[in-house]
Amino acid sequence: MRQHRPDHVLERAEFLSRARSMARRGVALTHSKLTPAEVQEIRQAKENRLDLMAHISETLSNSALAEKYGVHPRTIEKVLSYETWSHIK
């Protein structure tokens, strides 16, 4: 008994080279839980987080506070850990 084969069968090498472009992605997958809009929102949140971290580093880090108040960064560390100025709550 002969097995039926379609007229156009991809050779293995061709299939492997084209597999990624032929694969279903995103909402085309039945188990997908995110929408394209949610993916964009997540990526934007990451950008916002990076911007916020840069802002904190530039303005609220121990080094930035030390520069602002004209003291050494270790002075800021001691104040924050209550090694000095412990009487001020």
C-alpha cells in the first residue's frame, strides 16, 4: 500500500530554514495570555522603570545627596544607618 504524499513536500533543510517564519506567534497561539497592547505596555513600563532608576541614581543616591549637602558619601551612609545623628528621628 502506497502512502499518500502531497505534491510539494519541503526538504528538511528548507523546512528548518523557514520554520521560524512559518511558526504561529502571539495571539495566533491558542494559549496566548497577552495581547499586543499589553506587550507594548510591559515594554513601556520597563523603559519608565529605567528612567526612574536613572533619576533616583542622579538625585537621591548617597553620592548625589553628599554632593548636594557638601559632605562625604560615607557621612550620608552613617546618617542613614543612625551611626551619627541618632538622636534625630
